[in-house]
Amino acid sequence: MHLRLISWLFIILNFMEYIGSQNASRGRRQRRKCKADCDTCFNKNFCTKCKSGFYLHLGKCLDNCPEGLEANNHTMECVSIVHCEVSEWNPWSPCTKKGKTCGFKRGTETRVREIIQHPSAKGNLCPPTNETRKCTVQRKKCQKGERGKKGRERKRKKPNKGESKEAIPDSKSLESSKEIPEQRENKQQQKKRKVQDKQKSVSVSTVH
């Protein structure tokens, strides 16, 4: 009785090994039956991975993706085109002019929005994410510490009047300082000539 059970178990195990070997051989045959443009397939009519240069779409390998789809060169699949998406506009900023919020009547204000979804290669590009427009406000005086950065920089760059005069000499004064000794020499020469002329005139008169 025990020998019969052991023999039956041995027969069943051999049968299971035979079935497994048959399934493996069928899988190999199925792999060999993939189309020429397909690398691996579920069956002859459904590819799971295409060869290089082809894009997978619904179990088929295509040279170009159909309309409404674009090629993904990373996964080598045809995927949907993704368009850009942006959020709603944020509120307008306060009216400013040159970095100040006071001391003017007309300035500008801006508003921004964020990109929610970046587009794919064939998707629609994103619209502008910031806008600027002119604004008018009631003029108010600036208090201490409310001046803009540009105003502070200009004030620092402006030199004092006294310093500018001392640092830069007057061109006229330089010219006059150069011309004074020359004029003095000319005057002295003219005086000498006059004296000599007078002496000559006196000597002529005495001769007569």
C-alpha cells in the first residue's frame, strides 16, 4: 500500500515537471514571434517594449506618434501633450515710484501669478506671470526713513558746494597766474624802450 502511494506521488511530480517545461518552451516561442520593430511582447499583436527608433502606443510600435500625442524620448512612448497652467492673479501691489510710497502723485503698481504646470515640448507656452500699470494716488509727504533707496544714494553722491570749489581750481585763475609774470616783463621792456627813445630825442636836439 505504501509503495503504491509513493509511486503515484512520483508519477504526479514527473507530470508537473513536464507541464512546466512545456509552458517555458511556449514562452520562448512567443518571444520569438514578436514583430521586427518590437523588442519584447505579451503576444504577437501586443508589444510591451519597442526597439530603438520606435515609440510604443497601445501595444504597437510607431515611427511617429499620432495627432494629439507627442514622443517621450526618455520612455520611448507616445504620451499626451501637456499645456501650461497658471494660477489666478494676486492682488495689485501698493502704488510706488522709484521705491517710494510717498512724495508723488503718479506711480506704478504690479501683480504676479504662479506657474502650476510647466508645458511639454509641444504644449502651449506659459503666458506672462507679471503685469504693471500706472496708478494715481493722493500726494503725501514723506516722513523720516521713508525715502527710497535711489533717493538715499543720490544724496550720498552729491558733494558739498564748499568741497567742490576747494577741490576744483578755477581755470581763469590759473590763466591769470600764468599771464602775470609775462605781462610784467613786457611792461618793463616797454619802459626801457621809452627811456631810450627820450634820450635819443634829447641828444638830437642838442646837436641842432
